[in-house]
Amino acid sequence: MNYNLKITPEGTKDYLFKECTAVNYVSKKIEKVFINHQFHQVITPGLEFYDLFSSESSGISQESMFKTSDNSNRIVVVRPDSTLPISRMVSTRLQNEVFPVRLFYNQPVYRNNPGLTGRPNEILQLGVELIGSVGKRADIEVVTTAVESLAAVSDDFRLEIGHSMVFNALSDELDATQSQKELIKTYIENKNISALNDCLDKLEQNQTVSAIRKLPSLFGGEEVFSKAEEFIKSPKALEAIDYLKLLYQMLLTLNLGDKLSLDLGLVQRNEYYSGIVFSGYILGYGDAVLSGGRYDKIFDNTDMPMGAAGFAININHIAEKARYKSRSNIPEVLVFAKSDDSIMQAVEYTYKLVKEGIKAQFSDLSDEKEAREFAKKLGIKKIEVI
């Protein structure tokens, strides 16, 4: 029996009509921002060798990847991330380009999430990669592009920025096992204060533990910096905070108001982040719809070590909000050919209306009564009989 004949795999869905209109609407709006910033589109394969994602620094667990094998019995995975494939492509196909290069992509990624989490396994993503450039100019370019992207599709959004080295520097000073550090990072990422405190209570109490305990509460406006400096004493962490303060003061000139905030407890699960990190949110959806930062480490395993920064946008969730605002795709006019002799005349008349900017549809029904019933059910207000 073909029990799965009429269902989609867990974590996937069919997109219909208005949903597709919303996805295309959001994608075109954001792509226009990318193109205006001179980013150029690339597409990577849907299948990649497992080796590309096998290192711990990828931040993608083996269990979360969909795996299969090719004709030579080599393990391949369905693309779980776009940044690492683009780093592979840059270090091979684009190694002779003039750097920095600006790239963007519009392609799905696939993650094998545990059941009942409510998270999709197929994620429609748009993102940018600014490769071969480091420093505050590059970071500002990436962050401002993220702001413009969110503003293009939502009137009510916010962007939180932090720095990966705040947590990483404190973590390096922490007397704990690697598994404990990973748990602590996960608890901070999820703002699970109770679990974080339970985990930290098991460690020897010192200044570093105290600083990590307070990280999730360090969010808000410029006052965050003075609060952090009261108890964070790690030189590397303070250096990251000073750099973040510089960027934040520059971004304030955009007059974003409460749309821009700080979060020193902002950590990204991917281990390759090495500098600023940021997340974007829209009204009505709890999880981040945009995430990114600086990840210079992704080129460490290639022959071309260089700086890189970028972000990815989850189109699925933004489209859910845009769907109800998208323009109707119901035709204004249905053109019906009364006889076989008038079919081509009706087709030509439909083309004429479309060229004039009228949403017209040629009826492929042969009975006028059926055509009128079809128009009534669909909500088409006008029928032209040729």
C-alpha cells in the first residue's frame, strides 16, 4: 500500500496561489534591495558532499542533515546551509575574481528538525555574502542592507545586534567541559534563564560565571554598555564591546528609534561566527526571520583565508504576514469564444487586454453557461463573449 502517496514529508508543505504570490512578492522586494547594493546572484547545488559540513565549526549537527550517497558511495547531503557552499564556490570558481565580491542567493535549505518542534524542514532563504572585506565599513554595509531588507517588507520590525566574542571570550575563561559550554550557549540563545542558572550553579563560582549569568539580561539601548562594563572584565570581551559600541553609535544616525537594539546575550549556533552578530524580527512572529554576522573562519580550511559577513532571511515566515496584504490575482475579465471559429479572435483579444494592463484570462471552457458559472465562483466580475 502507498500510505504516503497523498501527504508531504514532515516539515514540508505545498504552496498554493496566494501563498506563492506572497513568496514572490517578498522575494522581489528583498532582491531589489540586494541588487541596489550591487550584490550579484549565485546558485549552488541542492546536493553537497557531507565533508563540507562535517566540521564542528559548521554548527550543523550530523543528525539534522538529510543524507544519501552518490554512484561512488560518497556521502552527500541535501543543502542544509548556503554560506558554506558559497565559501566552497568562492575558493574554487571565483578565486580569480577581484575582491571583495558581493553575492546573494535565493534558494531553499533543508534541516531535519526533531518532530513536534513546529519548525519547517524546508526553509526558503534569501541572503547576502560580502566576501573579502573586513572592518567596520564592511560590517556597516551588511547591517544596513539587513535593515533595508526588513523595511522593504515590514513596517514594524526590529534588529538586535551583538558580538560573538563577548560570549566566546567568557567561554574560553570558563572552567567547564565542552559539552557544558555548549549547553550554556544553547540556554543563552533560547533565553532559558532557569536552565542556565542550574547549569552555572554546578560550576565553581567566580567573576566569569557571574558575567555569563547576566548576559541574557544585557539587552536594550545604549545603557547596556555601561551595565556590561560593571562586571565583564575579560580584555577580549571588552574589546568586542568597544567595537560594538562604535558600530551602534554609527547606526543611530539612521534614526531607527526602537527598531534597533543591543543584545550582548545574542549568540548564533554556528561556530564560525567571529565578530558582530545580529537578528531581525517582524511583528506577529516570535522567532527571528533574519540572522547573520561576521564569519571570517569559514575560509580557514581553504587556500584563500579572508574575511566574510552576511545574513540569511527566512522567507516562509515573512510571506505568512505578507500574504494577506498581497494584491489579488483574480482576473478582471474572462474572455469566452462563442464558437470554434472565434477562438483565435478571443485569444488575440485577451492578449490586447493584457498589454493594456488589464488582468484578463482566456476561457478554455466550450460552454458559455459553464464559463459564466466558473466566473461567478472565482469572483470574475466581467465576461467578454467573442
